[in-house]
Amino acid sequence: MPKIILRCNYLKNASPSHLANYMNYISTRKGVEKVDSTTALLPATEKQKELIADILSTGMFQGSYADISELDKAVANSGKRCATDKYKEIRTEMRNIYEILEKFERMKGIKTLPLTLDKIELTGDEISKLEAQGYLKISDEKYYLPEIIRLPLGFTYERGARPKVLSLLVQ
């Protein structure tokens, strides 16, 4: 069933009858389309057909989609290239951070994330520096590297280990 979500701080402490009157006013204004939930399966209206024809005539959706897989590859490769460039920039401009990240480069064996303290040989100060710069994220006592660092260092994720969300903001 369609619903209206209204957020208005002016009405925060309004009485229920005032809110009901306001909702009635909004729902009966000129231009409001009343939608019955049973109309979802009906064929397209003339207006909808015209809108679709107009969108298709602009050329936005014309052409072949055969190159989509190539586009995906190009996007993936650009991420690796960008990460490599960023790592080179860190090497030249952030020498103290690069010296810490070199320890990850020198790690032996298969490099997988998440890391635990027994896998990394960093001091508390080094961990703090990387975390402050956004190059190390701690979640549930596990350590993650952002993609911009993970890719050039050659790390992969263990099966099912990819974090659902890594915050972009340091709190």
C-alpha cells in the first residue's frame, strides 16, 4: 500500500487531528495522482509509453551492450592503476608512512585480510599512525587495509572475510 513519509519539524508537536487535516490537504492537492495498489500489474498508460519513447529517442539507451564486460574490466584495472599511483605517491611524499607499509610488502607467504596482531609486526605507535592516516582500519579486533593500499601490496581477502562496510570517516 502506498504511504507518504512526511518530515516537518514545524509539525513535530502538532495534535493528531491537525496532522490528519494536513495529510488530507496534501493528498487532495491539484496534481496528486491517487495510486491503487492493484494498478502495478496493469499495462503501461499512454503517458508512460510516451515517456519511455522519449527516453529511448534521446539515444541514452541505444547501442550494443556487448562491450559491458570490457567496461567492467576497464573499471577494475583503473582501480589497480590508481592504487599503484597512490602507493608511489606515498613512497615519495609520506616517507614515515611508507616505511611502515614496507613491513607489509616484506610479509612472507600468502597475504590475506583480515590481519590479526600475530600476523603483523607493528608497534602500537605504527598502528596508530596508519589508522590516523586511514591506511589501517580495525574492526572486531581484525585489521583491514583500504583498497587503495591493499591492491598494490598484493593482499586478498580470505573467503567471507570482506568487511561489509568500512567507514569513510574516522570517528
